[in-house]
Amino acid sequence: MPLVTLMEREAVTFEGTDMWEKNDESCEIMLNHLATARLMAEAADSYRMNAERILAGFQPDEEMSEIFKTEFQMRLLWGSKGAQVNQTERYEKFNQILTALSRKLEPPPIKQAEL
């Protein structure tokens, strides 16, 4: 996340910096993030084989798999404005979408009277 945050910025600013940026050990934190990302990339084959083993025989719901396509995400998240929308607005919309999906897919809470 810290690397993505830095890459999204148009210029270096010191106001509104994240907690990890204010730390005296921020370079070390960034190097740890990069080292972890490298380890995850090196283990990609293992992750793939485990996923194939676990998902053997799985039949995806075509209607739900549409939401994972890049084109759908672009239309849903950015609409006609594209990536010109500021970061806060994008994150807020993404949070709203995740909340709506969660409400749709999770079972309703059990009421005390039903117990």
C-alpha cells in the first residue's frame, strides 16, 4: 500500500502524509515492503498450484465472475470521468461498492427472537 500511495501522487507533498512516511525508519519500512513483495512474487508458482488443488471441480457463477473483469471495474468505479477522479473519491466509491456486495452476499444477521 505505501508504494501504491507514492506512485499515485503527482508530486511530493508533506501535508497529509501517511503514518509510515512520518517515521524515522520510513526507508527501512519501504525496503521491508519491497522485500515482502519480492518473496510473494517468488512464491507465485506455489500459490497457483495450491489454488488449482483447492479449486479443482469448482464451477464459477458467470454472473458474479463478470465483476472481476477489468472493463466492468473501469465502468463501475470510474464511469465517464475515468481516472481523473481524486484518490479520496475513488476510495470512497470503492468502499461503497464493497459494502453493497457484502450486504448482498453475506447471510442476514440472526435476530435474538429467532434464537
